[in-house]
Amino acid sequence: FFQNRAYGNGDYELVVREGSALRHYWFSYGGDWRWHKAASFGSNVQSAPAMFQNANNDYELAVREGNALHHYWFYYGGDWQWHAGAMFGWNIQSAPAMFQAARDVPGLGLTTDYALVARQQGGSLGYFRLATGDSGGDWQWRPASQFGLGAQGAPQFLEDHITPYGYHVVVKEGLQLRHYWSQGQGWNLGALFGANVQAHPVMLQNARTGNFDLVVQESGRLQHYWYDRQARQWNKGLAFAANVGSPPAMVQNQGDGAYDIVAQEGAGLRHYRLSWDGLKWNVSPGQAFGWSVASSPSMFQNRNSNIELVVRQGAELRHYWYDVGDRLWHMGAAL
């Protein structure tokens, strides 16, 4: 779920699993301000998709189909259609995590390749790369390495945007979380942290400090951890929320730098703000909204600073948006 960043466009793009296929929806931002139902594609889909907009504005998507991964791409500005790319991987057991690399990674050089991590049978993690045409590649997916053991659930995967760059993965192992990191020379075993972890975490790199911030469901609550890049150490932050039923959604606010977090609590949703005042972390509970919530929410902050969210309510998808002016959540259309 993201806002199209191409010049002259600002539509919201969403792809969700419907039965054994994927469905593309788009919201006409600045047009008729409505959701539109687009193509259905894929078969034997077994996970949520991972999707981003690449440097050429095309949409790239990977999803688990059966026990393998399937790459699809949407030709933006061309035929406006989804195209099936390669099938790759083996014994895949989770949704993938994927992005387009955009930094000078030691051992890899300046690259625009796609990087992907997914859990494989037995709890190992598979790391795959696609060499794009922009970096002189051949548009082929290749296994780069296999690492770890005992992983459960979907991994969280990000690229460090500060020297010395590199990649970081955090995944559930037993009742804790495991950190792995790489700077182009294989994967390194990092810290094991957390307690009574119940689901996969969500993780972002703080745009102001460069540290990583992570929130995970522990014992029915949400627990915040943050990674000090200088000390290379995970630190325990605040616990908050109650009766949490799934992984939350989290964005860093473009205005004040605080984290806006929406969690499923019971049958509804609750908005929290997590902020750092220079001395300590603070949590502010916000509005409760929604009903019959049946999934984790997905959200982003749009170019006008409002927050857009989609969640499954009963058998339908429901759109909500948060107005930074009145600081309230508003119910939008059912998709």
C-alpha cells in the first residue's frame, strides 16, 4: 500500500490477496477521489505480497505461490498492466520482504538491484537478488545466500541508509527476535532479544537519528525496541497497548518525527504516538476506531501529511484516513 510518487500522479496503489489470487485496487487522488477495482492476477497465492515502486516508477511485487516465489511487475506509463515475471526460490514458508537497493554497499558497489528475504522450510532464511537493467544486470533472480536457523513468521528487512550501509534482518525465533546483518560479505549473527514474542515485528530506520526502531507484539501488548547503530546494541523501550491481536502498522511522521502506530485491539483499532523528547521515550494513546477488524492494518503518510490506512473488516476492506488538521480518524469507503 503506497502513494504513487511519479510527477503528476498521487494515486494510492493497493494489492491484496483475495482467495488464491491477487487483486489490484487504486484510489484516484486528485481525480474522482474514489477507489477503483482493477486486475486480478496470480494463482495458488499463499501469502501477502511485498510491493514497491521502482526507480522507473513501475510497480514491483513478489508473493509466495505454492512453495516458491513469483515476481510480477506493473508497466507504469506503458500498457498499465501486470506482467508475470520469473518463479524462483524453493521450500518458501513465509511472505517475502523486498526493496530496491539504492546505496553504495561495501562489496557490492552502487546498485539498483532488488533484494529479497523469505523464510524457507526448516527455519532458514533465503536471500535473493535481481540484477536490474539499470545496473547492467540481466533481470534474473538468483539465490545470494542462505542463513539462520529456527526462524518463524515473516522476516523484516531493511537497507541501512547511513555509512557503512548494509542490510539488516530481524525475524522471530522461538519466543524471541534475532537480528542478522550484512555488508556484502555474507550474513552475520546478531543479538537475540525480546521475550514472549507472538508475531513478526515492524521495523523502520529513524530518518533523524539513523537508529532502527522496532515494535512487536509481546504477551498481548506492544513492546518497543531501538537499535543504537554506534553501539550496535538493541535497547528495550516502552510497553504499551492491550489485548493486541496482530502486528501493528507504523510510520514515522514527516512533521515532528514521532511514530504513528495503529494496532488491532480486540475487534477494533487504536492509534498511538511514540516520540522521543531527547531524554526519554513517550507514548500517547489516541483515538479508537473501526469494528470487526480481521487483519493487520496497512498504512502510509501521504504527500499532504495525512495518514491513509486500509484494514479488513469482516469480509470487506475498509479505508480510513487521519487528518493532521483535526487529528481525527475518518472512515472512508469500503473497497
